[in-house]
Amino acid sequence: MGKCYPGEDDLAIVRAILMYLSLGNLRDANKLMDEVKMEVELKNLNFPSSELTQFVNYLLLTLQRDALPLFNMLRQTYKSSIDRESTFNELLDEIAEKFYGVRRRNPLEGIGDFFKMMGGE
């Protein structure tokens, strides 16, 4: 499609869209997807068709409504595709926090409880 490694066009598109979404910016994420599709069509290219692009299309629709269970189902269904890029799960955690109020669990959270227990408080 452009200046990506062969077969990785979908990664670049999805990465950009997830970055917008992780900032809570659904409008520009949708606009970017529309622009990419229009550019591909104008250049008579094929839009990268993969499970990852299918996932992000469904994700954009899901985020337009209060559908946390559907969001979680999409993450589970497309897990193998999401795992192609190490940052996607972190971005999706941020998206869940912005759109659905899901608090991300801090891995150090339990250590404070452990020290309280050891101190006898």
C-alpha cells in the first residue's frame, strides 16, 4: 500500500487508529479509517484485508455505544491478531479505560497490602 514492509500495511493502519482511540478520540480515528479507505480506492489498490483490520472496523463500531461486553469479546476473538504487535494490548487497555471506565490494574498495587500485612497494621 505504501511505505510499510510487505504484508504489514494492516499493522500501520491499526496502530494509528488505536493511538487515536487510546486518547479517547473516536472522531479522528473514524476519520483516519475513512481517509485510508478513500486513498486506497483513489489509487486503485486493495485495502489490506486481514483479521486485524476486521477487528478495528468492529472496534470502531463498538466504541460508538456502551458495549463493554462486546469490546471484551472482540479482544478475545481477535487475540492472536492483536498479539502480532506488542503495544496493541496496552493501547486497548487505555481504550477500555477511556471509553468504559475500566481501571487498569497496577501490578504494584498488591505490594502495599503485603507490607501492611507484614507490619501488622
